[in-house]
Amino acid sequence: MRKKAAKQFVKLSPKVSSHKGYKYFVNYTEEDFGKVEETEEKQWKRIKKIIEHAYENVTFYREKFDEAGIKPEDIKDREDFRKIPITTKKELRENFPDKLFAQNFREKEVRFTNTSGTTGRPTLLLQDKEDVNRKYAAKLRSREVYGTEIGDKVVRVTPNECQPAKKEGGGIKTVPDHFKELFRNPVNGFFAIAENFVKKFVHNKKVLEPIGVDSTKTFEKDVLERIEEIREEEPDILSIYPLYAYHLAKKIEEEELDPPKVGCIDFTGGLVTSEMKDLIEEAFQTKTFESYGGCEFGRVGATCIENRDKLHINQLHAYLEFVKPCGEPAEEGELANILTTGLSSFGMPLVRVEHGDVGRYYYERCSCGRDTKMVKVEGRIQSILTTENGFEPPEKVYNFFLSCEGVDFFRLEQKEDEAVLRLVTNSEFDEEEVKEFVGELLGQEVVVDQVEKLDSENSNKYMMVYSEMHHSFRPEQAREHDSEVN
């Protein structure tokens, strides 16, 4: 009954209000099965519209274009589009809000939010009503891709998530905060209240505490508590940080626990390998899916029931470029930097943003019937290792250490002259085994540092693999700005 009511509420909202999320959701899902050429033509029109708007109304982009000696009318195709300078996260933070706020919007027409900040440095964002509606539609579309429905019960267990924010920073969390913001900035306050209402009562969503952030509890105790909380909730969708899911699955297997009843698992916010998926699916006795995106752009990709490793890109919602370190476009299946342009962000346009993810693209017709471009996400750029044979994504390292009986937790740090392994170990630990694996992979001397615990980043996420040499994989243009990746 509740699910039926939730569906009707979402379906009726475009007819009785200015909230067009469901209408856009229908458009996105229909386009997934459309003709490739027609979809790409529609995408290009949206790209042109956003860059024309950015140049006319946003000081930051007008200055960027002028410095590069280009104008929107010079951008006639996707090759020309690459002439637009890359935008880094550092530039977004340094120029927010004055130079990034579109001048044809008023402050009371937008909402403020922030990124999750993978490395602990959240970026404040502005979103207009159209953008909020389309991001909501993109989330509905991602769940439709992997076979769930509006109104399905959601339990989320992640280190953090995008939050409504105040202009000066800081979240809008308590009831008094919501009402104060409603009077100070009606649109921002309204969306903060509406978002919490929709999450709780329409999508039946419950957010559980992150694992490992309470200093009064052990990591193991946190894991056991989350298993029991999930068991009590019996969600249709468990939206979870992959590393958390892995540790929950390991504990279920080690303790021979009955798995919680879960309809499906949606990995979000971190790298998940095929071997991790195998273990988690076996422990929870359910299917796993993967979604990709971020606070800046919303959900831009999701796996379907036929393909669990490659994600269908929402091509009318965002434009993803795959760029080699030299700045040239990558070939299909080639490891590359991902640059993203939002196609609905008019209050604060985001054009060719380097947000720090790497992956590969594919053009292939999926057996699910969708003809979209697809992406396989390979992790964060900080995790790209430099080997004698070139660049290596972290998947091999994850698979080795997460299956290593003697290692409970790990962090690999690649330096210029050596590799440092910080390991939480147990009685089964074999130092020579791990040194041999890392030494052969990287061709470097390996130093092992056994520690009692490993701390998360400020964002509560864990950087399991980090290379000091990752900058050499970034696009040349971004390296020239000498700016960090968030």
C-alpha cells in the first residue's frame, strides 16, 4: 500500500506542481532505448546550450574562454569542445560563489549543497530548481536500470552523502536549522525540508551510521551492529559503500550468520571489484549493482541486471569524456581520466570538470536492450599506480589483500623510491608473500609497517591505495595548474 501511494505521489507531482522529476525520469528511461545517433544529437544540443549559457552568465567561464581565445560559436563539434580548458576542484572552491553563480539567477532561486569530499575537502555547490529535478530523475533512472521501483525501501550505509548546506558552509540537519533557512533563503530551506520528506516518506529511506567512526567501539563491533540493523529493516535496496559491504560479508561468512534479508545491493561511493562482488553476493544471497556519479552531477551511470561491471551512462544528463594523460581522447577500453560536464546545471554550470575518477568506456549493445555508451569505473586517480609496464589501476591490489588470510586491513602507499605497506595483521600473516606480490607488481623495494589500526580520511572513506606519482596520469592541462585532485 505504501509503495503504491509513493508511486502515485511521484507520478502526480509534475501535474500539480513545478517539480518535474518524474517527467524527466520517463524521458531518461525512454532515451536509454533510443537510437544512438539521435541520442548523441540531443546530447550535443544540451552541451551547446550549457556552454553558451556559461559564457554569457558566469564570470569564471567567460574568463576561462577568453583566456583560451575561444567563444561558444567556435565550438562546432566534440573535437572543438576539447579546446575548452579543464575545470579543477581547486578552481571550484576558490571561485565559489561569486564567479561561479550564474548572473541571470537570484540567490533565492537556488539551493546550496556540498560534495561528500572523498579526501575530506567538500566543495560547495549551487543548484537551481531544474537541476534539482533532473538529479532526482537521474537517481530514479539509475534504480530503474537495475530493476527496482519507486517506493522500494532503502537503507543507506555510507561514510557520508550529499547534504543541503548553508551558503557559508555547514549542513542543514536539525529541525530549527531547516526553519531558520526557510526564512533566510526560502528556496534553499524548502528543498532541504522537501528532500528529507521525500527520502523518509516517499522512498522509505533510512540512513545508518558509518562504520568505524565511533571511537568508543571497535570496527568489528560496528560491523556486527550494522548487520543486525539491516536485518531488522529488511530493505529492498541496500545502498552501501563497497568496503563496508565487503566487511559485512566477511563477518557473515566467518561467524556463519544468517544473512539479512536484502532485495539487492547498490554499491556507491567507492571502488568495487568483481571478486568483491562475488563474495558479497554469496554472503548476502542477493544480486549486486553499481551506481556512479557525485553530488556535482547526480547519478550518471548504473549497471543493469544483465551486466554487473559496465554502467549505462545517462547521456542526456551528463557528458563524460575519457582523456589520456597527453590530453587526447582515449580509445574504447583504454584506461583514462573521466571529465564530466553537467547538462542540467544552469545556476552553477560545471564544464569539463576533473573530479578525480578514472575508467574506461565501451560502445556495445547490452542484452538488456539499452544502446547507451557504457563506463567501467576503475577508482580514484590517486590510486593509479606507476609500474614498469605503465599505469595500473588498484583492482589487483584490492583483490590480493582482501583475500589475504593474514591481513585484516591494508593501505599501500607508492613513493618515488619504495612502496610502503601499512597492515593490520593476524596470526596467519606471511610477510614474504605480501612483499613478493607488491615487489613484482611495482618493481620497487617494499617496506612493511604493521599497525594496530588504520584511520579513515576526514570524509570517513578509506584510501586503500595511494600513489605519490598519480599526477603523471592526470591530463596535461590539469597538471599545468598545479592543483590537487579532491
